[in-house]
Amino acid sequence: MLNGKKAVVTGGSRGIGKAIALEFAKNGADVAIIVTKESKAAMDTIKELTDLGVTARLYTCDIKDPDQVESAAQEIIADFGSIDILVNNAGITKDNLLPSLGVMDIDNVIDVNLKGCMFVTRSFIRSFVRNRKGSIINISSVVGLMGNKGQTNYAASKAGIVGFTKSVAREYGRKNIRCNAIAPGFITTDMTAGLSEAQTEEMKKMIPMGKLGSPEDVARLALFLGGEESQYITGEVIKVDGGMYV
């Protein structure tokens, strides 16, 4: 499905990002993973990817720093040649009620989740334009569409990704560059692992399907959006939330 394609996934060493990287590799894509720093988990992910018979490499940078992002992007392009798919997945949370959010709590979440997405896209867009093709997939959140108590900073950052996605789709559609967003609901990742059983059960009550999603649920949609089967889809925000927000 993606044989010969080259993909970049930010935050690709765990959770949703790792699931997407693995799904791409299983379908023949070479994968570059961008993480903040090298770790055993990141290197283990690279081994999992290469064991699938594709080229996989790890790159480190602080996506809040546009200069570091540009340097990493140029290194990836030099190593892989043209890039076909970019997945902006890296994100953080710092939850609290609005009066209790510190300035750094707001800045860090906005800087990583929204500005990081913008910086990474900006650094790869010229390569997409030269090739007159490409698929950009931004990981937003259902919280960015419906809001959530205690997550004003996170919700704002993810809502910003929606506007950014639609704007990029309009700017670059004529260049055959597509830009879509995925809005996951409650997914079983590190972010939900710390919840108590009671909290998890309360979350399930909000979901018509009565269960949390898996990273693979998101990855399968990313595979579709990265491939030719979705070649006439751009500017969309697609929820993977079990009906949580309808």
C-alpha cells in the first residue's frame, strides 16, 4: 500500500506515533522518527521497524525550536530523498483548571502541540512542493472540537491544529499536497495509563461504543490518509472516538 514511500513521524517512539510508524512500515514505507532525545524505547522502536524490512532512522530535535527543526528536516531529506508523508503527532499535556495553569503550563503545551506542528510542516513543505505531491497528517484531538474541563491549554492547542490543517489544505491543494487531521478520542496510551479504574469507567460512560480506542485504531486511519486511496481528500478532520462527540 505504501511501497517505496518515505514517511516522517514526530513523537514516533511510543503510543499513537509508534503505532502509526509500525503501520506504515508493515505496508512498505521507510520511516524517519523525530523525538526530543534518544532513549532505549526509541531505539527499540527503530529495531521493530527495521525488522519489518524497511529503512528506519531516528532523529532528535526540540520541535519548539524552529532552527533545530529545520536542521533535522534537512538531515532527513538528505538521508531519505523526497518525503511523501508527514505525521505531526508529537504532543504533551499539562492539565489543570484555568486559574491554576501557570504561564509555562500554557506556553509549553501551545509551543509543542501547535507551534511544533507548524514548524515541522514549514520545514518539509518545500520538499513537498518540489515533488508536487505529499500527504500531511496532523494529530489533533476530539478535545479540540468539543473542549474539556481542566484542559483549556490542550484543547486550544488541538483546536489550533484544526485551523492550521484547513489553511495548509487551501494553500497547497493546487500543488497536489493534501493536509488532513485526525481527532482521537480516549485512546489507551501513556496519557491514560495513569487513570484509576473508576476514572476509566467514567470515561467509558461518555462513549457510545462503551470502550476506549487503541493506538492501532488511529494508525489504520493514518495509513488510509497517507496512501493513494485518499488522494481526493484534504482539509478534513476525522474523529476516531467511538462516537464520543457526534
